Amino acid sequence: MPAFWLRLRHALRIHKMLLLALLAGLVLPWVVFVNVAEDIWESGGFIGDKPILASLHAHASPVLDQLALGLTAVGDPLPMGIAAVLITLGLVGWGTRPQAWFFGLSVGGAMALNLLVKVLFARPRPTLWLSIKPAFYYSFPSGHAMGAAAVVTALGFLWWQRRGHWLAWVLGPLFALGVGWSRMYLGVHYPSDVLAGWTGSVGWVVALHVLFSPEFHQLRGIWREALHRQLPTVVSPPRETAESASPA
């Protein structure tokens, strides 16, 4: 066992960045998501939900109307879903199977989680004014924000070791932020809906990234080896001994 602990400490020291990613990218988003969900469950949402929407609507303009309509159309679950399927098929053909599984589960899992939480909370849509692009079904969390965040976060991880990866990590978050803003600007989602959509997707995709990472598989292999060594070995009695012990 001392050798196992030395190997484990060495692996953890090498993969400390994985642990930092686990803390920053997985734990913190889910902490935010759970706190938002708790506020909505107990008190109906943030105190600033309605004032923020009212402020956005007070600064409405024809130019912002068109920008919001464009962003919300691109971030709709249907085009996001079609794009996710095409990217997954592309990864099957030109990438690797783990990459395809990672991206498909990232986007598909985030959408499934969104539908599950919507049904569980059944939060009504805001009705502060008549929206130029009304939406139906439940409000929490925002499906647009969740889908956009899942796509850009998964693409960011897949593009991380390629040239120009910084563009994915700059333009992607800007797109996800824009989609979330459009839902609030149009008055069909509360800020808490959008925040929960962003953080829920980031937490989900980072969790999958950790599970699919080689570092995690190495740590799992070390732990599995240690458990295997701890299992008691059952030794069968010799055949002649068992026969001599049986009654004549």
C-alpha cells in the first residue's frame, strides 16, 4: 500500500490542473445552479429579476430588437440541435469516437437536463410586457442559454489544442452571453433562468470533460488497482483434503 499512495500522490501532483479545473469548472457552476434553484423553489426567484427586465425593456430600440431576434433565432434549440448532430457526425467521420461521444453527450445531456428541470419547477414565463417574440412552456432554466453554453463549452474543449483556440474561448462565450441577453431583452426569461442555464451547462460539460480526460482514466486505473489488491484471496482446499474430510 505505501507504493500505491506514492503513485497516487505523484499522479495528483502531475494532474493538479485537472483538480483545479474540477474545482473551478465543475463545483462552482453547480453551486451557483443549486443556489439559484433553491431561491426559485422557496421564494420564486431573485429579488432583482423583475427590475433587471424592466431596465432592459426601458432601453429597447429597433436596432436592439433586431439584434435580440437574430440571436434568439440562432440560439433556438432546433438549430442548436441540428448543429450538434452535424458536429457529432463530423467527429465520428474525421475525429475520434471519444470526441464524438463527449460532444454528443454534452449537448444532448444539457438539453435533457433542461427539460427535466423545467418540468420539475414549472416556473411561469415573465409577463411584464407583450413580447415581440413570445415564448411558451416553462421558464426555468433557459433552454436557449443552456444549449448555447453547452455547444460553445464543448467546442472550446475540443478546440483547445488546435491553432486559434483562443478564438473559440472568446467568441463562444460572447455568443452564449448574447443569446442569454436576448432572452431577457425579449422578456421571455428572468435573469435567474438565464444564469441557471449558463452554469448548469458549464458544470455538465466540464464534468464530462473530466470523465473523458486521460488524466482521470489514469487516476481511476490506480484506484482500481489498489482495490484489486485489497480484495481477499479465497484459497480452495486441496481435493484430497476435502475428500478425506467427508464422512465414509
